[in-house]
Amino acid sequence: MKKTIIYIILCFFVLTSFEVITPVELFAKGKSGKVKHKKKVKKVRKTANVNQSLSLLKTHFPEYSNLEYLSEMSFLQDLTYLDENYNKSIFADYELRYKLVDNINKWLGTAYRRGGRTFKGVDCSNFVSVVIEETLGFRFPAGASSQSTYFSPIKNIEDLQFGDLVFFSGSKSKKARGIRHVGIYINDGMFAHSSSASSGRGVKYSLLTDGYYTERFRYAGRFTQSNWAVNLNKAKINPKTEATSSLAGEE
């Protein structure tokens, strides 16, 4: 009998000692009193889906697949000097529309990287900067806030046109004025950007009708023949030579 009592006491001592020395960061007691393992939840960040973006492009800008690429873009030679429709969007020309979308598509799926400017990783404003440089032939600054100062604000989403830059705040509050994100508007509510969202990081097409972007949209900016000429002059680029050769030489 004594042996039995001693055995029970020893078992009780061993069990209670085990519970005391167990690391608290590995175990926790639930409501039932049972010991449960704590699980560390790892946040999964998806990469931007290229096929999904191309599907959006086909749906919201079907004209792109029907355009025939013209290697000679002679319209650029006199574009800066046109007097009529001087404040019209420079992307009214279908050849230039094709070039813009073609340049965007080269970047689809590129990872998001803050401060990045290469195919190894690129952030939103550097993506816009590089694509505009490749398409229009002048150096365009990075930094969403700086980029927004180049334009007269277009505040209504309904007034957006192909090629407009769209600027977003970091908060859905209408009082938030700081610009934290930028993209390139294409058509039918669709725009291209380098997103840092965990649901799909990297360069992709998204829709403004997504509540997140609708709430944070602040205004847009338009490249017109007039401000394009001003920017060319700032960049000290000859619009008849460097801009034309820069575009015509790429396929």
C-alpha cells in the first residue's frame, strides 16, 4: 500500500514539474485547461499574376490586340509644334497608345521593390518614370508626390483619358492629401501600376472600381502636347531627334 502511495506522489511530482519547465512561448492553456501549441501564422504575399493582367487588358482595352505596330513614328517629328488641340492628350494618337501598352507589358509580373528601378524590382513611381521615358522620350522624375506637380489636377474619375497618370493617397479619408501611389490609366477603369499589396505584389493591371483605389483616388494628370514640349525643354532633349529615334528604334 505504501509503495502505491509513493508511486502516485512521484507521478504527480513529475507531471507538475513538466508543466512548470515547459517554455511559455511554445505552449498555452486553452479554456478547457488543456495545453495547446501556439502557431505562428506567416503572412503569404502573392506575386502579381501576368495572365490575369493580360486578361484584364483584353477585356478593358481590346483595341490593343487589333493595332498594327508601325515602326516609323513620323508623327512625333511635328507633334510638339502643332497649334491646334495643343492641350489635347498626347495619347490621342493610336500609335503612341500601342507603344505605351507595349512598354507596360514588358514589365508585367516584375516584383515590387521600394526604390527599385530594374526588372529585378521596381516601385510605383519608378515604374511610371521608366515607362514614360521609354514611351515619350524625355526624362520623367520618380516620386509620386513630385510627379503629381507636373500637371493640372483632373479630379473626376469620369474625366480620365488613356495615358493619364492617376494619383492616390495612403488613406481613404477625403482629408488625406499626401500622394503615396501612382499608376497609368489605360481604359474602361483599368490602370497599370507596381503594387505593394499582399494580394498581388508587382507590376500589374488593376481596376479603379476596386473599392480600395476608388476611396484613395485623389486626382489625375494628363500629358498634353503643351506640357510634353515643356518637359522636353527641361530635359534638354531635341524632340525631332532623340525622342523620335528613341521610340522608333525599339520593337
